[in-house]
Amino acid sequence: MDNKISYGKNNKTIKLKNETSWSSIHIICLLAFSSSVQFTLYFSSTNQFLKTFDPDATEFFYGIIISSYSIGNVVFSPIMGYASNRIKQIKILLYVGLICQFIGNLIYFFVEILPFDNKKIFLIIARLITGIGASNVSLMKAYISGASTQEDRSRCIAYITGAMAVGAFIGPALQLFFTPFGYPGIHVYNLFRIHMFNLPALGACIFVFVNFILVYFIFKEVYVDIIESTKDEKSNIPPYDIIAALICYLTRFCQTFISTNLETLAAVISISVFSYTTTESVNIISIANTGRAILALIISLLYVFIKLEKYISTRCTIIICILSMLLFHGITYPYGFYNKVPTYNTTINFSNETYVGCNLSKYSWCKNLSPCNPYLYYISHTTIVGISYSALNICLNTLFSKIIGPRRQAFQQGTLNMSKGISQMLSPPLIGLAFDYSGQSLVWIIHILVVGGTASLWFLFYNRMVPLINETDNITISSISYDLSVLNQDGSDKSITKPISDKISRSLTRVAELYPNKGSI
């Protein structure tokens, strides 16, 4: 049941809900899972699909196709957020996002039969439109923040984080179900073909259709921790700390900067630095990715069922995670204590099954490279990075939502998502240049500077990284949400459903004292 609490001379109103809207949150988590699957579903087949109708397509063009998804996400995440705040709902925009995802995947599926010569351009268009649709993930995170109580916030964010982690792991694995169709696949009435390269798009369309049904028939947009103003009055919620919000944006940029670079350089590090063959490289990277996905799921489950935030604060957890990333780079830096890397010198393209080591003709720094032990690298990468990345995701999203406070925060969540997307676009080419120039050592130095700078900001502004609710004399909305009462304009109170306890009376009186002649809290 919704609660409406009025106070003060202008009969200002607070609208409250008794408890977290779990059914709607579960639907949102399913939508987030689907978006995550759609992002990773194409990774293992897009390049091969591109080569089927353009054998001369370059790796650079393939990179443009992949990055177009992030471009759509970056540009439209804050736009979606702003629109949501203006219309004060997300359901319509969820439909917009799902329609964009469906159209993008449909173009990808039928790209072979489009009556145009330069079909590869439509792969970019398809992924761009799908990325625009995926920008509704920021709306989902904003809704999670507004539909959960302060006590359940970490648990709910763990739900959506775990759903996206599982989706990212399942996406590439689903390609195994499409591989048996082979290529050119099955002809359907001589109109189009179904094969291993376009079936991921068809599967994504099915995902989107199911999501549309869930949103239309089951999802109910219910808010718990959002305070609305009346028609004639503006909201009197104190402004959130902009410095604290900016630090959250920078932290998300830093987190994504590190993870994206490690993923981008994963293959070249395993081959050129640790002297693995191509087959060994694929195997070790797959094992490491699987291990990190499992750890991410475990961390999410711990927050859901054990509620780790009760034992260690979100601020402390975030700082520990940032310092853990420094620890990883510290113990895996190429100090020169281990064996030198085998080298060779050739300009011939090959699969790296015959030659093992670092190619001097490509990397001049090979002769001086002495990396850490590969077992140390991959074990620490899987455990330290896997655990810290997942915990940082949950805690940063939780704290950020509380810093913004009990207001509609779709725009702020969209900006947070945009900082992630900007990092995903900028970091691969920049770090690729650094690796080509000086190898792992320069990359690690850049990482240490970025992570160290982020950690310094957290230590410097530690006291400001707090929920907005603590800055308003600890007026805890959930503590008064189980009793419904209205205070008359003269300050007296009348009980509507239950006798008003002294605690509630004191809380509401304190609210009126703090904000005597302004809009609703």
C-alpha cells in the first residue's frame, strides 16, 4: 500500500511504499541479463561473418563494428536518463530500447539479403542500433535504486550485477548451440539462410520478444525510495554532492579502463609475453574468463544472501577493491626477476603454432622483456581482478544511488554508464599504442597511475562519499514508511491507520523544522 505523508504549512507530501518491489526487480534483472547476453553473443562469430561477404575486410573495420555498439550506448544512455526524469517513468523508454534492440538484431540477421553492395556497413548500423537499445540498462539500474529500500539496496544491485555477469558468460557459450548449423547453413524457401553466423541475431530477437512480453504483462513500475513533489511545488530534496558523484564517474571510468585493457591485450600478452601458442592462448584465456565469471557470480550471491554490506561498509569495500587492482599490477609487473622471453624475427604472418615467443620485427622491446611467472599472472588475474571487479560493481552502484538520494536518477545513472562506455571506446587504441611502443611495462605504469590517482581521490574525499540521507539529519524514509499519518497545517496530527508513535512524530516534526516553507522533501 502507498503511504502519503503531508507536513508543514503548505501541506507538503511524501509518497512512500512499505517494502522493496521484488517482483518488478526480478523482471528488471531478466532484462539486464538479456542485454548482457546480446552484447557478448556476437564476439566469437562477427569477424568470420564479416569475411563471408567481404574477405578483404580489415581487423580495424571489425573493431569499428564492435565499438559501434558502445557508441550507441554512450550517446543515448544520458539521453534516455534525461527523458526518463522528464516523463517520470521508465516503462515507455524500456519499450523504445527493446524495439531498437529488435530492429538492430533483425538487420544483422537479414544483412546478407539486403539489396545493397556494401553490406558490411549494415553490420555497423545493426550493432549501433542495438547499442542504442541497450542504453536502457541505465534505466534499469536507476529503477533498481528507486524500487528498493535503503536496507535492500546492496542486495538488489547484487541481483542485477550477478544477472549481467552470468549473461556475459553465457553469451559466448550460446554460440556452441549455433555451430552445428555450419555455413552456408539451411535455405528457407530460397529467401534467406539460417547458419551459425546469423543465428545469434535470431536468438537475440527471441530474447527481445520475450522481454517485451514480460514488460507489458508483468512489470509494474513501483517506486519505494523516491520522494515526489506536488504539482504546484518543486522538490525540496537537498542537492547531491557533485564532487562525490564525479568521483564515482571517475571510478567507473578507471574500473572499465583496467578491465577493457586487460581483455584487449589478453591474447597478445599470452602469446608475446608468456610464449604460449595460439591454441594454448585460447585455452588459458577461456579458463581465466570462466573463473572470473564464477567468482563474480559467487560475490553477487554473497551480497544477496549474506548481505556483506552489514559487515564491511561500501566505502571501505570500494577502497579495498581499488587497492587490490594496485596489488595485482604490483605483483605482476615485469621486474626482470624471471626468465627472458624467447624471441624470433620474421615478417611472415602465421598462426603462432610454429614460432613461440616475442617477434622482434614487431616489438623492439622483446629482447629486454622479462615477465613475471605466467601462473602467478593468471591466478592473480582470475582471483584478484575477478573478485575486486565484481565487488566494486555492486558497491559503487549501491553507494552512487545513495549519494544521488531519493530522487529520480535515470540521468545520473545514464551518465555513470556513459563514463563506462567512453572508457571502452578510448582505452583499446590508446593502450595498444603504449604496448606497441614499450610493451607490458609501460601499460602497467599507466594502469598504476590511473588506479593510484583514483585511490588518492577516495582517501582525499572519504568523508564526502556518503549517502545523501546522512546529510539530512538522518531522516530515514524507511523508518516511517510502515505507518501512514498526516499532519495538519497547524502541526497537530491525526492517525489514519494506526496510532502515531513518538518516533514518527519527532521525525515528521524535524522534517517540517528543516524545510518549513519549501516543496516536499
